[in-house]
Amino acid sequence: MKPVPIEERFPQPSVMGVVNVTPDSFFDGGVNFYPDAAASAARRLHAEGAAIVDVGGESTRPGSDGVGAEEELRRVVPVLERLQGEVPISIDTAKAEVARRALDLGAEMVNDVTALRGDPGLAEVVAASDAYLCLMHMRGEPRTMQVDPRYDDVAAEVASFLEERLSVAVGAGVPEERICLDPGIGFGKTVTHNLELLRRLDVLLALGRPVLVGFSRKSTLGRLLGDPAATTGTAAASVGAAVAAFERGATILRVHDVRETVEALAVASAVAG
Ligand code: HH2
């Protein structure tokens, strides 16, 4: 059966829970590094109301170097095997081989922070499947992206990048109705850039695709609360950011604190009517 359009599968607002099977992710690094722990975390986030759980085997935090496909597979495959048929899964990867294996194991979405620039084989893997696809904006690469990022007009530049990547994905055979777009909070952006992207989310919404926002626990939140050296933010600040993103039109909120975010969004959407 053909998958329904992404906005039907993930009505606004939907929560995407995060499980990083890594030793070094900026917030949950090490916590879910072992498959049983990661699988339990995914089940818990789903039970708390996550519509989908994003499983990643490579940290993309500022300064990170990345890992090879073999190591990424070694981390995520045992987790996906445990969750198959139980928890809706998104695979956070830029690698064709990892995506292919994850899709074989039942993943429903491919979340690519490189927007199909990381691996020339990924578009074909997604196009040959029924998967949803998230295309994210990143300026530079994780190792160096936070070194003095500059834009003339951050919202317009992010939108024009995503418009181009959307047409690449569609040209490669991924149906447009299965694609969502993401401004990439913290990926080559200052605090000011991140805030402006949320404030002007309408510029991205004008591309006609659902928008996913991942502000959860990111350093901008800690910096806004007065710590210029913060590398993370609090749960409460993350919930505030998710509600602000929802109110500006985001459809999918990618978060670490699922229960709190689901509760806050229930109130915000009741108010929105
Ligand atoms: N943020 C992170 C990773 N993947 N994917 C999308 N689509 N949007 C995001 O904002 C996004 C993402 C970074 O967060 P996290 O996975 O918690 O950390 P790390 O990359 O260190 O594993």
C-alpha cells in the first residue's frame, strides 16, 4: 500500500523522540550506547507520546568528526532489530548503506542532516523505498560549522538551500508528498541566527512542505539563559522552544524530553483550536 502524505502520517503537532546510540552525542551521549538501553529508551519515548523515534549512530555535534558506515551499522542495527514492528523509527543517517539496512528493518523515515549531499547513493535508496525523508540545512560540516557562521539573510538563504535540495530529492524520484524540511537549528548558526529562523519560519513554510524543528537541549537555549559557554539547554527551555516553533507553523518537533513536550503541545494546540 502506498504511504500516506507526510502531513497525514504526522499531523501538526507531532513529536519525534531522539535516541542517540553514540558515546559522544552532545546531550544523551553514552546513555543509550548499549542496544538494550537504547531499545528501552525508544519504547519509553513512544509510550510517552512520540509519533516516531529518531535513532542515530553518529553524533553531529559541533566539532565532531563522524564515524564510518561499519561502526554506524554496528551501533544501530541491534537496536532496530529489537524495535522492529514495535516502535515507528526514523533513521538519522547520511549514509546509503545505513539507511538501506534500517529500511529493511522497518524504519519509516530517513533523516539526513546533509540533505542528500553526504552520500551520492542515498537518494536512490530512499526513492526505491516507501520512506519519508527529512532534508535539513547545515552550513559547512559538523567539525567546523560553528566557526564564525555568517549570513546576509539567514531565513532566505536557508529557504533557498532547502528549495534546491527538495528539487534534487524529487528529481531523484522521492515523491514530494513524503518530504519534510528542517532549518537545522545549531548547524552552522549563531544564537541570533537560530532565533531568527524560528521567528521567520513562514519563509520556510512558503516552500509548501511540512517543517521539522529540532531545538531540543541545544546550546542556544543555555546561552539565552545567561551562560555564554553552555553546550546544552534545560528541558524547560526546550519545551518553550518546541511550543514557539509549533506556534510559528512547525509540524514535527524533534525532542529529547517527550512527555513534557507532548503535554505542552497538547495545551498549545488546544489554544490554537
Ligand atoms: N539535530 C541533531 C541531530 N539530528 N536532525 C534533524 N532533522 N534536525 C535536527 O535539528 C537535528 C538532527 C543534533 O541533536 P542530537 O541528535 O541530540 O545530537 P548529536 O548530533 O550530538 O547526536
